[in-house]
Amino acid sequence: MVAHGMPAAAHRPHPVHPRDELSICAQVSLRYEADHLLPWVAWHSLIGFDRVLLYIDDSGHLEVDPAVHERITKALEQPTATKLVRWYSMRAHNMTGPGDQHAHCVFEARKHATWMAMWDIDEVPALGAPPTPGAAAAAPSPLPSLKALLRALPSRTSGVLVPRINFDCGGYTEPPPLLAYEAFTRRMCDSFLQDAGGKVIWRGDAQGVGAGVRPDTFHTLTAKKRSSLSDPDGEIVRSWKQNSNKSGLDWWKGVAEGPVVTKDYNKGGFAALTAQATALRLNHYITRSTAECRRKKQDQARAGADAWGHSWRVGGLSSEPMCECPATLRCGKSGGTPPADLSLAQHVPAIKGEMGRLFGAAAVAPPAAKAPPPKKSGHSHSHSKPSAKAAVKPSYFSVALGLEG
């Protein structure tokens, strides 16, 4: 039975088709992610995803501009996009928080996917070693394939624990009019790179050694055999827990908290990526400007934030210094600056092209920068300092590759 007033896409029945080889589920808050969703979908299309399942948080507990909601859902309803994307209204489906979304995703995986991934819009998969700035400027690396990585894993594998690496806000006090992947190429200092909040990919087709693999949280996989859980480089999961109950049945829990950096430091004093993180990692854009960080902090304090899972949107940003976005990031005793990580930035032209194909030419327009407040006549009582980095200033990568204009 279909509820009245439910958006057409929200109740469209799943088409009868072969099982998708690679799918992903993600909850979307258009309050924060409206400018980042379409590039995110385009990138997942480019690296081999067959289906993108989006759970639009439209419950009304946090205000979303109706015009923004209409613009995004209209783009997702383009005929070329509907072949890839299916979106759900959480309100129309009576989903009351991330737990409901998680359960529905597990159901979708069991019914329709060979492999199912589950991460957020501020988490973006990167595969392979990051290119040097010179190499990226000369020519981007070939587009990676997540399908190829999964196909190459040992046949025993039924679950993959994906590590996560944090990125800095790049000195922006306001959201920049650039794609996140070209604006934010600066990793956080080594002490913040180790992130225990990695995410998971698992088989939904009940095949192989790990037919009982399931995600019991967004960050962990439970399996009957430890050997069915792998890190992205194909090795048996390095971070795990074992449990034995009174019946003698064991289960293994793989935890997506594997290290992303080695203990051996390369030139410049910054750690190299581990083997598993080099194979596959999630670039985590934990904050994309001072303004966004502070807005999330304010939302965290509102009633119902915990019930709707919004407290985790702030995470490590709970302290005020984490909301500051210095123009230059100085790390450790040496005061060195992290090198640019262009793993995704090198593919910005391809991402924009895929956005145009999926959603139309209008979708490729960059997010609008906030206009500065009008000057007041007479003496101003404002004591705010000018931004250390203008919101409209292009990124280093945009200039190097001639992406401006």
C-alpha cells in the first residue's frame, strides 16, 4: 500500500533485474551535503558502482531549504541518473534514524547486491598510491576500478574493512565555490590521520566462506570465520575481536580501524600509507570550512541530535580549535606542511564530465560562494578579522591544471 503524498521516487518498486555487482547505501543530510552529493555520485559511477541507494533525511528535525531539496531530487530524477540512483524519503518510509537506514541497506544487499558498500557523502574512496603533483599535472592516472579490486581479492573474502584518512579544511572560513576534491587536498597532521571510523563492504549474495557475514554497525563486520574478512590489500583482517559463547559457537568481528600510515616516515617527516590504505581508503572530509564546522556544532546541541545520529557529524570537531582553518597547516615539532594528496583532485575533469552526463549541464556549475556582507556607511563596529583565505580563491590544483574557467 502506497502512502498518499509520497514522492514518486520514494515508492518506485525495485525493477526486476540481475543482482547488481556493486552497490552502496548512504544517508544524506541536504543541510550539509547538498553541494557535495552529485560529485560524490558521479565519482562512484566512474569507479564502477552499478547502484547508488540514497536515504534523504527529510524528517524536518533539521531545516533544509525547500528549493535545495527540489534542485537535488530533480537532478536525481534525470533519466540518465535513475539508471544508477534510487533515493528514499526517510520521512515517507517512516525511518526514524540511522538504525532504520542501516537495516534497510542490509535488506537491499541480501536481495539485490553481490557487494554492498556503506559510507557517507563526506567519505570518498581513493584507490592506489597518491600521485605526485608533477605527475598529476602532466596527466591524471587511469580511473581506478573498485570492482577490479574486489574481483582480485582471495575467493575466501566476503567482507572488506576500509580504513579512513582525515583531510583538513584547507584554510577556508566559508565553503569554497569548488568541488571538495579540488579544494581539499591537504591531509591532517599525522596525529589525526589514524581514524577508527572506517567503513565496510560485504557480500550480500551469501556466497563463499563467509556466507554469514553481516554488518552489525557502520564500522564492523561479523563473520563465522575470520578468514572471510579482509583488509583491502587481500590480507586477512588485521583488526578483529573474537567471541565464544556457551554453545561453543565462535564469531569474529572485523573492525574498520586499521592503520592508514606506517611507523616509518618518508621525506618531510610525514608517514607513508600502509599497504591496505594504499589499496583502498576513504578520504574523509571531516570539515570543509570554519562555517560548516560551527554549524554542525550548533546542530549537535539541538534536541534530538543523538536520536537522529547528528552528534557523529561533529565527531572530533567538538573542540573549538578543530573548527579553525589555518591558511597554512603546521605539524609536529618540525612545523612541516603535509604534502598535497591529489588522489581525487586529478580526476576532477572526469568527475565534472560524469556529472554532466548523469544530471545535466547545470549540475556541473560549482557551488555558489557566500557573498560578503554589504558595507555599512559610516563607522563600522565590526571587529571580525578578514578571512585568511578568500572563499573564492581557487585551489592550488585548479591553477596547476588550468581548471579555472
